[in-house]
Amino acid sequence: MGEECTHNCETCGKECSDRKEKSMIIPANEGSDIKKVVAVISGKGGVGKSIVTSMLAVASQKRGHKTAILDADITGPSIPKSFGIHEKADGDGVNIFPVNTKSGIELMSINLLLPDDTDPVVWRGPVIAGAVKQFWTDVIWNDVDIMFIDCPPGTGDVPLTVFQSIPVDGIIIVTSPQELVSMIVEKAVKMANMMNIPILGVVENMSYYKCPDCGKEHDIFGTSRIGEIAEKYNISETVRLPIDPKISQAVDKGAVEELDGEMLGNILDRIERIEK
């Protein structure tokens, strides 16, 4: 693609048009069997996207689906800690084998390959995107019914790589009630529409706090805006997750599998209805 590219392939040369028309989807490892792939994204960081990914996977596994998580958040991986995983991934010199959680969820994260969990990943965008592709092509995923991909926040290199390179069946968007975040989440919604990938649901995390004494709900971070976004973009499935110390405590202890993921049940119902 030349420096003068207008990104309008209809006015460009045949070579560029042909390349545009070719699918950029890459095949999974020949030893893998993956039926459905769902990406979990957010417009910005700090909204609890990885917690939502973990809870969805836990609920899916409890429903009897063989579940996996591909942690594409290379520079900020938190999935292994949520599940209390400290062991390292193994391989045979050609393929990499995912690590299994206590309940049998398959995980692959950069932290499973680093000598120490706190070692930073100081890589540029193309190298990070290449690592995500390798998690798809070099890892043997065993008879997976539903794979969740935990994407880094924003609409940059890695989410774009995931959407273009992996056959994603749908997207879950995670947000929080602040007006600023709600504005940013619309960018994620529009990116999904640009990539022609269906939005399966929106999760508003930290939506409210329920007083344990009186039972009244308090909007700590402002009035919920999830309904406005869902109506504007015709998204049928929404969930409001409360501020609950039990959730953060479970994640900190590496005991996310002890949580009741059915709080996200209607979104999981939607994932189950995906037709291949």
C-alpha cells in the first residue's frame, strides 16, 4: 500500500484491490478444534473487561461447554492471576499446550511463557500482534466449544488483528456508567460495525452498589447509560454488574471459578444461539 493510499480500493490499482478482497483470516493450529469464538473488548481500560471475560468463561464451563480463553492483552495480562494459575505452558518444540484451570478451562496468556509473572513485555505493536496470532496458530486448543478472547482496551493494533485474523463470531463490549466511558464505548461499537462482526451484548460493570443494610442501590459512578447505547445501536442483550467486593476478592485470590457467572446468563444464552 503506497503512501498516497486513500483507503478507497475502488479507485486504486488491481493489485491493491485483489489484496483487499482476499480473506485475512488465518487457520488455527491443525491440532485445534474450536467451534465458536467471542471477543471481549472495551473502549478504554479499567472497566473490568478481564473480569467479565473470566466470569463468562466460568459460566460457560459450568453449563457443560468446553471453554477456553485466549488472553490477547499481551502487555497487561491478568487472566492467569484471576484463576490462580502460576504454572508455565509446555510445548513439544513445535506446538504450545494451554494450561488448564481447576474446572478445565483452557488458558493461554503471555504470562504463562514468561520466566516471572512481573516481567514486562516491552514490545512494539507489530510484535504484540504477531504474538496474538501465534496464540491462535501455535497453540493446540482441544475440542473447544466456546473460546473467549480477552482483547486489550481501545481500537488499536491488537483488536484489529483479532478481528481480521481470527474468525470471530461476535463481540461483547464492557463499559462503566461514566459519561466519558459511554462516549468511548461507542467507538468500540462503531469499530465492530465497521468490521461487520455482530455485537452480542454490552456489560456495564460497576453499574451500582447495593447497600447490604437497606438494600438500596446507589449509582456511585453516575446514572446508567447502557440502555441508551443498546437502544441507539439495536443491541438486545445487556447486563448491569454491581460493585461487589466479593468479585474483586475472588479475582485477587485467584478464585474466579467460585463466582456465580450466571449474572451474565442472558449474554451467554445469546452466545449459545450463534449458528455456525
